[in-house]
Amino acid sequence: MMDEVSPVTDLVTAAAGGEQQAWRELVMRYAPLLVSVVRRFRLTPSETDDVAQTVWLRLVEHLDSLHEPQAIPGWIITTARRESIRYLSTNRRLRPSDPLDPEYQSVAADTGEPDEDLCRAERHEVLLAGMAELPRRQRELLLLLLEDPPPSYVEISERTGIPVGSIGPTRSRALERLRGSPPVKAYVEASESSGGDPHDAATLG
């Protein structure tokens, strides 16, 4: 069984060699990133599942060429966007127009400033890409803290097995490790070089 703190490189190598546990670990690590990208296209839950399955199949086909962990998040983001656009162009030519249709909310027009939404989505993707490289318990903790509203410490403890008194210190260690992950470091450096404010990219609030 693969250790939960195994480098992503080792997971990719093992998965490419046919180890199912390694493949399941890769899917678990990167599923939040993939779903986040696909949801930006206002797909329904069932459509999101269809696109996600296609992306995972594509990843299986390209595992041999993705041995560098830094290449995986970008590949997933690019492929998820491409497959979402392809799905919309081929499977959703007619969108529901009845506000009472449960599907309607999934395809409603975006609100807010496009640039602001794009920056927020980009930061979110960077955080999810960085979290994919964390140990399982740290990753689960940060994902729970990203929920709106976040669950109580008691609920977090029940869901992760982390003692209530250890949640704060574990969060601090996870954030420090997240800041040092290649996706977040690259984003922060790019923000600094362009004169932007990288603060939000390295924190969860």
C-alpha cells in the first residue's frame, strides 16, 4: 500500500506501472482541482461527472509522460477546460430556459466582475494544486476549512480523526507546507514579478 506522504512522482510512476492503490491516491489528491475547474463551466453534477471521467481516462493515457509532479496540475486544468468546452459544444446545444427546471441554476449566467472571478478562480486552482501534494490528513483539513461556512472543530475532528487540540497546529504546519509547494511558490513569484499582491495565494484566510 502506498504511503500517504509518498511524493507525487512516486505515485505517478507506480500508477503508470499498474498499481491501483497509487492510481486511487492520485485521483483522491487531484479530484478537488479537477471538479473546481469543470464547475466553472456551469455543468450539472451529472455532466461534471461525465467530463471528470473523460479527464481521468486521458490522464491514464498520458501517465508515462507526466513523471514531474509540477506538470500534473497544469495538465489537469488544461484538459478539464478543453473537455468541458467540448462537452458543451457537443452535448448541450440547447440549454434549459425554465427557471423551475433544476438544471437551470447550473447554467445560469455568472454574476460579478469577470476579471475578479477569473483571479479568484485562478487562486483557488493554485491552492488546490498545492494541496494535492500535502499528506492526506493535512489535505483533508484544509479542504474542510475551505468550506463555506467551515465546520466546527468538533466536526472536523470527527471527520479527520485529528484531535480538537491538534487542529490549530496541524493547520499551521499544513499552511506552511502549502506555501512551499511548487504551484503556490510559482504563483507567488509570478504575482510578485508582475507587481500583484500574492498574499491571498499563500493563505486560506
